[in-house]
Amino acid sequence: MKRIKKIVISAMAALCACSNLAANEKIYLEISGKLLKAAKTGEIKTLAIIPFSNKNNAPQEEVDYFAERLAEYLQKDGILDTIDPSFLKKLGQGRSAEAFVYGSVFEAETCLKIIIKMIKAKDGRTLSVFSGEIKKELLLPKNVFDYGMAVPEELKLPYGEPDFNMKLEGNFHMPKEFRDAVADAENGTCSKSLEDLKKAQGKSVDLKAKYWTQKMREPGFSVKSLTRNPGSEFFDSSLKREFYSALKQYYDSGAKKLLNSAEKRLIEQIMRKEKEIIDECGSL
């Protein structure tokens, strides 16, 4: 059981030592080398990597991991400045990207088929195209985890549905965005409810990390009881990384009791409502 838990936490933190890792290093080098050459030819200094398109229901964690690794390789030598697209609006026009990299990912039986393009922002001209295959890297067996739900049905506690507007002792309260998002979803305005949910997720990162650390240390916990990957419900990749980092930190600390009863009840309530919104509206 202890070994299983270590495998789960390593995979969720994207720190796994995979057998396919070495084989993929050549692909990352080949793609980044081709893009860097195109950037130099086109006099591109600032690049934004757009979230890759998952074309046929490939494991989303694989798609995200590939994009993150490619970004790492593109900025290794310091030739290019890479910007997370979520920061473009905050940075303003003075820090706009000169080109964008985006990819399409297709799942095959033993690999991911990828098409990567670099597009010049000013005129939409294609500066470079790469197509090829990359080995899958996740340790988790297919269909054990899926993308998009925070709490598996098997882990719900039998005390019933709490009052969504309940008051708890201490400083804990339901984020306003969650209340607004659920109301919007019920009224059919999914676009706003998903935006509210995205904002609210930032307020639940630490509680979720503590919740899942505690859950994984419970006697009898098994990866087979999960139907979704904890943390995959975060829309913002930076929040997802923050969650996995906190999860690893809490898990490595050896602590078994991280939440009091009020905190535990609150985060379970938040995750139920979060699931309702995602089930009703899908994802961003």
C-alpha cells in the first residue's frame, strides 16, 4: 500500500521516472531546435505557448505534460522569452508575444501523434511546422484516471448534503464565486459560471492539497477507487502546478491530520459544487 501511494503522488506531481523519458528527449530537442531556428530566422524574441488541442480524447495529463516539457526546452538556452498565455493580458501591449506556438495531439495505441506550429502574431504567417510521434510517459494505467472531476463518487461521505450557504466556525467560508457560479449554472449561463469557478478555484488550492494528502493516508486507500485525477479539475495550469507542489510537500511531511472537521466539511462541499458546475457546463 505504501508503494502504491508513492507511485500516485509521484505521478500527480509529474515527477515520475518513466521508461519512455529518455526516448522522448530526442523529440523535445528536435522540436525545440526547429522552432528556435525558425524564431531566429524570423527575428522572433518573445514567444507564447498556447494550450495544445486534444483532438481525440488523449489523456489530458499527457497533453499538458508534453506542452510543459516543450516550453522547458524552448527556454533552456535563454534565446527566447516564453510567456504563459494567461499572463498576456496582464502584461499589456508592451509585452505582447511576437509569435505563438500551438499543437494538435492525437492519441494512438502506444504513442501520441503531434503536430506543432509556430505562427507569427503580426500577420498569421506560419514560421515552422513539426509533425511526429512521442511515447506516452505517464505511469498510471489507462482508464484509472480521467480528466475533469474533483471527487470520485466512491469517496463521498454518508452524512448527506450540507447547506450550501452554511456558516462554519473560524475563518472558513464558501467563496462567493462558488455561490455565484452554481446559481449561474442553474440559470443556464454556463459561460459566466465557469469564469466564476475559475476565479474561485484559487481559493481552494491549499485545502484541496490537505484533503487529498489526508485521503491518501487513510487505511485502505487505493488508486483503483479513483475515477478522476485529483487536481485535473483546475482550469489554470499555474493553479494545477501549485496544487501538485503543495500535495507533494504535505505528503512528504508525513502528517496524517491536516484538516479540522470544519475545513474537511467545507472542502468536500466545495468539490461537490465544483463537480456540479463542470458536469453541467463542461470545461472552459
